[in-house]
Amino acid sequence: MLANEKLILAVPRGRILKDVMPLIARAGIVPEAAFDDDDSRELRFATNIPNLDIVRVRSFDISTYVGFGAAHLGIAGADVLMEFESREIYAPLDLHVGHCRLVVAEPHAGRRDRQHRSGHAAAVHFFQRA
């Protein structure tokens, strides 16, 4: 990151965003009005802090944005970090938002198995229980 470059924070769209925004507000960060417009097609939003912008993306894209440098930091769930498995990603803090439960089902006989985006998370879960 260059000295004159803006810091970019990636935040998840949807349900988790509602849990995350009070934390962002407590940090004194106020995004521009278009950020709160669910119909807005914009990706990047200015904030009240001149050197900070926010990007609003799908939760599973946050680790990709951070890992490849499109964002400098992001808020993502542990499941996303487990699936991405990158050395470029460091998780310093658990914000205790967006809790979820992992559900595993066995397919009926004769049906093909489908790969789920949380396949790695499930494998780690069962490996740790063994």
C-alpha cells in the first residue's frame, strides 16, 4: 500500500452487515448515504474518514478481495477463512457476530453427491472430532 493510497475495508452484504455496522459506527466510521441503499449497485463507498473507503461484497468474496489486494482488510466469518486457506490472510479478532450452525446431511440412495462450498469446513469439523 502506498502512502497516498486509500485504505479499503471489505464488509459482507446481507445479514452479517446488520451485525457489523454498529461496530463500524462505534469505531467512528460513517459511510456515505448510498451505502445504506439496498438498491445501490455501487461497490465502493466513501466514508467520513478521508483515507478510508468501504466495499460491500458477498461474504465469500471478502477473503479473495483481501488475499489478492483489492481490499486491505475485511470482516469475514471463520467459515470463509477456513475455506480460503491463504497465508496472506490473518484473523486477529473474533467480533462475535454472524454465528451459524453447520448442518450435515447424507444423500438418498441413487442421488449424486454435491460439492458444497463449506466442504473443507465440514471435513475439518469431523477430523477434529475423530
